[in-house]
Amino acid sequence: MNKEKQNCQHKTSAVKLYFHYISVKIRCMMQYKKSFILTSLGQFLSSFNAFVGIFFLFRRFHSIAGYTYSDVLFCYSIVVMEFSLAECVARGFDSFSRIVRQGTFDRIMTRPRNEILQVLGDNFEPTRLSKMLQAIVIFGYGISRSGTDWDFIKVITVILTVICGTAVFCGIFLINASLCFFTMEGLEVINIFTDGAREYGQYPIDVYGKRMTRFCTFVIPYTLVQLYPLQFITGRSDNILFAFLPVAALLFLLPCYALWRFGVRKYKSAGS
Amino acid sequence: MIVVKNIRKTYRVTKRNAGFSEAVKSFFKRDYETVTALDNISFSINDGETVGYIGPNGAGKSTTIKILSGILTPDSGECLVDGRIPWKNRIGHVARIGVVFGQRSQIWWDVPVVDSFELLKDIYSIPADIYSRNKNELTELLDLGEILRTPARQLSLGQRMRCELAASLLHSPDILFLDEPTIGLDAVSKIAVREFIVKLNRERKTTIILTTHDMQDIEAITKRVILIGKGKILLDGDISEISGKGDIDRTVAELYRSYEI
């Protein structure tokens, strides 16, 4: 065996490995064509009712707390995009209790790679992207109805918002996963912050009052990836800081990651 | 070289009696019991050895394997595997070992086996030339051939176990841990697996650590046996100490009885 040669050669990059995982995952799914198509369709339709709700609400009322129909559509579509991307990427965290209880995590530990990379790569869930597609359609519809003047910075803001918002949701999924190390079962209560956020995130968060806004800024930074960039994009505020505020939401990932490390340490000392 | 010194590992398990009211009671107040899985065990294994690690269910075999493969951290004690502390430097350690869990698959269910191999190549960063040499060698030795192009879910248990063995050896590990590799296999597959492991040890000098309840496995593969019971090492010696005295299953059962485990 050529041990020396193997030791000095470079590691396959994490990015390449991640895409290799995804490619295998998609190959797996293609084995079950009907299931793939129907799940995607189901995902596409499932969040559609929220849009219908907004639609009928605004047939009767023309604005909610000063926000127009197109503002709300914009908000809704951004949150759904963030959520569905996070579900697609971080599905492994969402179903982590299964991974721990079935002992799959032991297998992950016996492979010379970062645990998170393996959990995410192995549980990539492309069917959730159909929800994303639906959100993009509504986003386009919202834009076409609003009179927003688009410029370069605003486009960047939208992209940043979606990326960082996805990260926030991934962070919450990560908390959920970390707690499985302690409880074995997933905690339904975490869904308040994931599914719940998707539901109440349809409306700009300051609709719910000051306290809620504060909680959603300093505890879980939803407003940074929803309310503030929205205010900048719709021209309610010309504070350029709001355009780049989504990036600050990434700080949320630090405590989530710390909790995860703590959980892994606990797992190593107690087993499953 | 594996050196294990005074390793101790305890678990806390919950206890309650049967029945609904007991379940409710335990919801509020739980009785814990500390179970000592490993009680100051020590042994060392040289490079290229074949060791059968035996003992009744719940004796601490899996716990030992999990500690040696970096999954678990012991409460106290020292352990060095080729100079590495398994739980301190997990990634560096597991790159040099292979682990086969008989009850748990490591190949992807819905893709042809060769796709799983390709993914493992990236997970272990195996250089292309070593990968293809190992793959060809293992394909020949384990008679994988056409099997490699079949999705794992459509394989028989015996075929799958052969693939599992190959999958855990693609990165040419120095040490191979086998946790009940022949469980549920038919006679032909069992013999194929055993012969392969013997050959692997002879030709590649891979250290083999085997846990099993199948004493024929032990007789066929290992030269040394370590017997563990109630977290303690009760016997550590040459296979000849237990084999060659008639039916090996009876001899071992007798042994378990004499140690009251």
C-alpha cells in the first residue's frame, strides 16, 4: 500500500464532495420518478393556499398597517423562497432525530469529514425547490404590480436577503438538530420558529407590534431578512444600511453552531 | 498498534416497571441506574494481528469498538491507535480505519454500488490510481463484477455484505473493525466473507478486529481471542485455548457459564 503517497495528497474539496453528495441524492430520487413528481407537485401546491389567503384579504382591504398588496406579496414570496431553500439544503437537520436514532450518525462519525457537511449533503431535498418556483412566480407578480424603481443596489439587496434569510432558517433547523442530541426526539416547539415564521412572515413583521419586532430582530433575526430590506426596496426608507442588514443576520449562525458542537460532544460521551 | 489502558465507560440508563402509571411516574421522576459498560479494560494489539473479540450480548463489545473508532469518548483511561487518540482527532483517525457494521449499511440504497464507491472515493480523498487499483482488486477477490452495477436495494444480503466489505476497504485502511459481519448470511456467503478476510490479513497485513457470536467465524479468521464479560476482560489468549476441544460453541458456552456472565 502506498501510504506515503496517500498521506501527502490533498483532500477532495468540501464543495466538490457536497456536489457529489447532491448528485448521488438526485440519482437516488430519479429511481422513483412518480414519487419525485408528485412530491414536487404537492410542495408546489401546499403553500399556495397562503397566497390565496392574501389574495382574498386584499380584495376587501386595500392596506394592512400601511402595507399594500404588492408589499405583502413581496414579503411573502421572499420568506417562502428563504424557507424552501433552507428546507432543501438543511433537510438533514430537520429530520435529524431519525439520523440519531437509527444510528446513522455513528456511520457519519466513522468518516473522515466534517459532520455537518455529511448530514447536509446526504439529505439534500430537491423536491422543496418547487415551492421556491412558486415563490418566484409570486415575486414576479408582486413586482409587476408595485411601482418600485429598481436599481443595482436593490437587486443586490434582494439576493442578499434571500441568501441570508436561508441561512437564518438553516440556523433554526440546526438548533432543532442539536437538541436531538439531548432529547432524542425532535422538538415540535421549534416549528414555531420555522413553519410559524413562514406563516407570520407573510406580512412585514412590524404589523405585529413593537415587542414582536424587537424579538425578531435581536433574538431570531427575521426582520433583518424581511422587514428592513423591504423598507429599503419599497423606498419607505433610504437608509443604505438597511440594504446590507441581511448580512448581520449571519451572526445568528454562531450560537447555533456552538450548540451543535456542544451536542456532538454530548453524543460522544453518552452515545445514542 | 493498538494500546488500550484502563478504559472505563459508564452509561446512565432509566429504569421503570411495566404499566401506564409507572410510565407516568417516571415522566416526573426518573430512576437512573449507572451501568458500567467497560470496567478498566486493557489490552494491546499488534499490527497485522487478527483478534476475535467475544462475549455475550451487552458485555461491552460494541462500546469498545465505538471507542476505538472515535465515536465515543471513555470516562477515563488511555487509548492509542497507531499513536492517535481516536476521540481527540476523529477525522485524522477514521481516515486510517475501516468499520463494517453487519447490521448497518454504508452503501447508498438506491444507486448502483459503484456510485457509492465513487462517493466514498471523494469522502476519503482516495487518489485516482489507488482507488482504481483497490476497486479492481476487491472486485476480483469478492467476485463483485456485475453486482457493482446493481442498486444496493436489489442485492441479496450476501451480495450486499461483500459490497460493504469492499466499501470499507477502498481507502486501504490499516485496521478493519468488523461488527458481526456474517450475521444472517447463508453458508456460501459466510465462507466467502471469511476466506476474504483471511486473505486480506495475509496479503495486506490489515489488522482485523472481529466481534461476532458466530464461533466458526472466530475459528476461521482469528488467531487470538479476547473474551469480555460484564465490562471486564476475562480471557486474552491464543485461539487454541478454546478451539480443538470438541464443539466450539459448547466450549464457549461453558466458558461463559464458568465466568458467570
